[in-house]
Amino acid sequence: MRNRQKEWLMLLGAMALTAVAIVLGICLGSTQVSLASFFQALLSGDTASPAYRIVVHSRLPRVLGALLAGSALAVSGAILQAVLQNPLASPNIIGVNTGAGLLVLLCSAFFPSQEGLLPFAAFLGALLTALLIFALAMGNGVSKVTLVLTGIAMSSILGAGMNCIMILYPDAYIGASTFLVGGLSAVTLKGLRFAAVYILVGLALAMLLRRDMNIVSLGSIAARALGMNVTLIRFLLIVTAAILAGAAVSFAGLLGFVGLIVPHAIRFLIGGDNRFLVPISAFGGAAFVILCDLL
């Protein structure tokens, strides 16, 4: 009973911290803006006021982008840590971010004038990499060790491909530098529409599968003994993690640390019950990225 109360308190605390982070992200910056002045301009229709322009065109896109990217990457990391039974797993370990970076570099090298393709290329690269890794792992039996080793090997190969492109096409890095470094300075409300749909779908899938994550984390033998189709559930979880990470990378770049540290820290505080770990990671990751971007 104490543990359950602690989990609910952590969830409410994470939600409150996210709300505070959103307010701080909107109000604070090189120029301070009060919520009262913004709502006054919004209600009066004064779109030319400094408060309205700063919030709508600068602060709000960054805060929403940080909210979406933080929740997606943290939940993606929580899923991978449950599937691989490794608290230090993250989207990087199975090469999701590297696959996204490779396709972004390819787009920058061969379609330098088509900057609008970069977000879609990042999402597609992350998803295709995850599917390829799972397909290769199936040949040797889908286990946590096979997935980890396949992901590390694929990440090394894709990383070598990225280095090759940057050597042959040095200008490609200039066009893709924002994605490779990561950041939210170029985020717009229009640019978030594509990623937001996939992130919301991915978060919904993660919430539906979070009970199955508890069973998968027991190990293949125990999960099969309980009647679970382990291969199917692992596949769905890996795809969900790739959708979340790929959608976040598509506008925020290669931010890998969030998916590692946030779910790991929350697991340290409340334990490994994914029924609470997934939603708390979503709010914790969102608050973490908003505050980091604010700093």
C-alpha cells in the first residue's frame, strides 16, 4: 500500500513539475513575459503586441517541442529498458538515432535544397533501422541479448556510413548540423504537426502495452509460461519505441541522453512497475527537456 501511494504521489509530482516547467518556459527568457500580459493580448486580439509575438512565435513552439520530445524519448527509453532488461538501455543502443542521422545526412547530400524532407527522413530512418534490427535478430531467436548485440553492430555500421557521407560530401554536415547536434531553436508549430500525431499514437500504444512490459521484463521463459506471445509483444514494443524516438528526432535532432537517464532515475525512485513507470517517465521527460532548453 505504501508503494502504491508513493507511485501515485510521484505521478502527481511529475505532472505538477511539468506544469511548472511549461509556465517557466513560456514566461522566462532573454525577455520576461507574464502570462497576464499574454492572455490580455490574446483576448483583445492584439496580435502585434510584443507579449503575443514572443509567446506564439518563439516560446510556445519550443515548449511544445520540448514537451513532445521529452515524453517520447523518455517513454522510448523505458520501453527498451523493459524489453532488453537493461536499465542502461536507450534508443541509442539499438541504433535508432544513428539510423535517423544517416538518412538525414543522405537527404542533405543528395537533396540539399529540400530541407522539408529532413524531419520525414529522420523518422523513416529510425523506424526502418528498428525493423531491420528486429528482422536480423529473429534469425537467431529474438532474445534480449540478440537484440542488444544486433543493435550495437547495426549502430556501428550506420555510424561508419555517416562518417563516409561526411567525408565524401562535407557540405552535408552543414545542412544536417541541427539534427546531428540536437536542439529546439528551429522548431515551429507547423513543423510539429507531423511528429505530434506519431508521438501521441506511440504514447497511447505504450500505455496500452505497459502491463505486457511487466511480463516481458520477467524473461522469455516466464512470459511464455504465462501464455504470452513474446516475439509479437517484443516486436510491438520495439516498433513503438522506434516510432516515439524517430518522431522526436525528426524535429529535435539526436537527443539521446533523455531516453537513458529519465526512466533510469524514475525506476530508482519507484521501482520497476511499468504501469506507473511509463506515465511518470512521460511527464518527467517532458519537464526535464523543457527545463534543460530553458537553461
